[in-house]
Amino acid sequence: MLAIRIYISALTLFFLIVVTVNRGLGLLEAIVVTCAIVYLILDVRTELQELKSELSVLRELEQHLSKLLSLNS
């Protein structure tokens, strides 16, 4: 997933540079660049939320395991 994000970022930056050098940034180009950046932000946000939920599940599992191990001792 990181490779895809880096690829999209590189394409967006390349597109922005080429358009700006050739004729200036117009409305359509600005929309394309903005949409790519917003997509990356939303994608990272979603992944962070998923990782946060997985972390909470792992913490709960750790608590349950420590209780079970303390009962066996």
C-alpha cells in the first residue's frame, strides 16, 4: 500500500510540475491535483483507523492472556 501511495504522490507532483511549466495551473489541473491529495489523505486516515481498531483488539487480547496466565500460576 505504501508503494501505491508513493506512486500516486510522484505522479501528482510530476503532473503539477509539467502543467505549471508548460502553461500554468488552470481549473481542471487544480481539481486533478486536489483530488489526488484528498484521496491520499482519506486513504491514510482509513488505514490509521483500521490500525487503531486492531491495536485495541490486541490490547484486549493481551489483557485476557495476562489474566489467564495469572490464574494458572
